[in-house]
Amino acid sequence: MNGGTAAQSAAAAAAATPPHRRLPDFLQSVNLKYVKLGYHYLITHLLTLMLLPLMAVILLEAGRTDPDDLRQLWVHLQYNLVSVLVLSAVLVFGATVYVLTRPRPVYLVDFACYKPPDHLQVPFEEFMRHSKLCGFSEDALEFQRKILERSGLSEETYVPEAMHALPPQPTMANARFEAETVMFGALDNLFRSTGVKPKDVGVLVVNCSLFNPTPSLSAMIVNKYKLRGNIRSFNLGGMGCSAGVIAIDLARDMLQVHRSTYAVVVSTENITQNWYFGNRKSMLIPNCLFRVGGSAVLLSNRGADRRRAKYSLKHVVRTHKGADDKAFNCVYQEQDDEGKTGVSLSKDLMAIAGGALKTNITTLGPLVLPVSEQLLFFATLVAKKLFNAKIKPYIPDFKLAFEHFCIHAGGRAVIDELEKNLQLSPAHVEASRMTLHRFGNTSSSSIWYELAYMEAKGRVRRGNRIWQIAFGSGFKCNSAVWHALRNVKPAPNSPWEDCIDRYPVELVDGVPTHKPQQ
């Protein structure tokens, strides 16, 4: 559809959406304490670099000095041995502090996303037929039908084997089978594409929100690939769709401590034992949106890996709103009146997500935005604070800081509202919309399917900056910033390999104007 039609549709959708289901307008008050927090992060990193310009000035001046002046300086220093020793000690101490405190570079060597087999695809008609046979009420069935039609999902998304059976078989064994199939599928592709041996991995971080068996998912990976006995393994549970960024942050911290090693981050979600079989509408939405998926990411702090790495990790900014009761309860796993377990989504979810996002981008801004944008932002902020002027704070243009945006494909409404509030173009959110359309909401791994889409399109060039942003229960909003180290070619094991030529598809109210060719 053309730009005018898109704008009209977006405006109509915004007008039709209740206020409590929309993100708040960011052109309102901005909390100054989060601006200060962002600058605190910035200054903390800059202090470690202050010695570099000082050393450059010293070397420059030394190069301009005449030989006679150097001889006189040497004679002078011979009679001031104490001063020389003190100066040398200060220089050695400063250099030591710089080397020990500077953050080590963290490189993303490669990543892989799991692509389920075609027989796990779930067309809408099959979804509704199975739902009817599972005993849902007519009201619940009609609600699910409407959600599917407006969701932005295609009829090529995937659900696990257990959900294709009649009746469904949400057993522990089937849940383990789903977890193993997804995680091992992604890891096999990762090890094959990078040539890294599993024994070389020193850190393993696995995140899955709703399925946490004993032994843990991380232990399942250790057992499968016979990882070494002193591996630092972590298993993150219950942290929602933003846990993928949290796992990256944890892996980065571990790579700052342990030298010359690899870290693997596995992000997934498990559907088999978390399908809701009741009739409460707020708990039926995840059935319609969540689909099978997972990713595996290889990180390294080895200098030799920079030449073959795709990206370097620049920043991770995490925002947690769990201290607020509404935020804490807006995504909540519980039992309904009939004792059936599911995840309930609050009507206030979009507003809470907007508050978390505003906090997150206000903190991130000073780290990534050009000086010109920061000056405009502070000029309007100071004018409002000092003169009580009735002006809206200037919202920086993040398109000047990033070339690519990976917005968590949590749902069509989330993408729509972020596009509007961050003043992005349809091209900036294309990867998110197409990922939602082709694979559905794969939880914490969705941001990696989006980056894989950009790579498959050949759009990631050397020097490009990528912003991954995700929301999760608790309530959390987390951002990761990557810098492309080279022109990234489409990966041979990409989940988009066999369908990228069919994308993007044009969507009207979440429905494709033409169905993708089979």
C-alpha cells in the first residue's frame, strides 16, 4: 500500500485503540533522573580513555623538540632523580589502571536460528479445528479467530508436535522433546557454521521463561555436546521475552572476567506444557501469538576472532519496573477459576511497556546519539524546567544513531506503536513485521530472526549500528547495541534461506494483500 494509505490506516487504528492499550505519547514529560543515569554510564566509560589524548599530546610535543633541548632535559633529570621516579611511577600506575579497568571487546562471531520442519506449520483453519475439538467455548473460539485474523501472523508459523496431536499431549516428555529439538537444532547450525568445537566453549547461558525442568536446559546442552567440566553455565527462567538481551548481558560480564574464551547464548521458549485450555480471554492471546523458535549466539573476547566476527557489542541497557505492582502483574502466570494454568495479559500492558521504553531510551540516548541531538533535547528540557514553558520535550531522532532496528515481534500492536512513537519509517520496522508474519512471536529469540532477515536481504554493511529492543514480564525493557564489523553476507543456514525472495509481503490491518507463494 502507498504511504498515504498507510498513514490513514495507522491513524484510524490509533483512534480505534483504547488509550490504556496504546503506548504513551513520548512527547510528554521525561524523567530527568534517567537522563542523568545515561550520562553516568557515558562518563564511566570515557574516564578510562582520558589517558589516550594525554599520551598523544606528550608524544606530539616530544616529536617537535630539538636535540639540544633533549640533552638539556637529560642533564636536568640527572639532578632530579626523585622527580623522575615519581613521574614514572604515576605513568606506570595510570597505564596499569587503564589496562585493568577498560572493558574487553566482545565480538559476535555468528548466530543461528532454528527453522522447524514444514509439517509443524499450523494454518488458521487447522488451528481453529483443533481448538474446537479441545473443548473451548463458542465465545472463546470466536475470540481466538479474531485475534488470529488481526495478529499479523501468516499461516506458515509453527507449533510443536504435541499440539498437532488430537487430543494434544502436553506431557513432560514432549516438552523435553520440543526443547531438545529447538536448542540442538540451533546449536548444530552454529557449531557447523563457525567451526568452533563445543569443548572450546567456556560460558553457557540459556534462557527459557516457562519451562524449567530438572536437570536444567543448560545441563541438557552440556550432556548433549559433552562440554567441558569447568564450564560456567547459567539457566535463566521466568524472565519473559526480554531475557535474550539479559542473557547477552550476563555472557558479556562473564567474558570480562574469563580471558580468551567463547560464550554461547541460547534463547528459546517452550509451548508444549504452556498451552492454555481454558476460556479466559486474557489468557487465550498467547495461544494465538506464540510459536516454536529459538536461537544460538556465539560470543568471543579473543582478539583473533575480530577478523571473522560479524558484530561487536557496544552497549546493553536494562530497565526493570518490577517495583510497581501494576507493572509486576501485567504479564502473570496463574490458574483461572477452573484451575487451568495460563499466562494472563493485562489491559494496561501497552501503557506499562511504554513507560519502561521511555525510561530505557532516555538512559540509552546519551550513549548513542550524536551531540546535535543531545543539545536539542537538553535545550527543550531546560526551557521547560526553568521557564515552565508549555512546550513538549524534544524526542531525539534515533534514526541518526542506528541504521537497523530489531523490535521484539511480540505482536502487531507493539510494532505499530513503536513505529509511531519513535517516528520510524515502515522500512525500519520491516524486519519485525515480517518476522511476526513468518514465524510468529518466538519470544526472546525473535530479535535474532529479525537480524537474520536483514542479513538475508544483504542490508547489513560495515559500520552499521543495530538496536535490539525487547520487552518482558516483570516488567522489563532491555536494549542491546551492536556495531557491524564487516559487510555481512546472507548465511547459508538462515531460517529465511528458502523464502526471503517472497518478502516483504504487503499487509493491510495485519492481513497480507496476497498470500505468500507456496
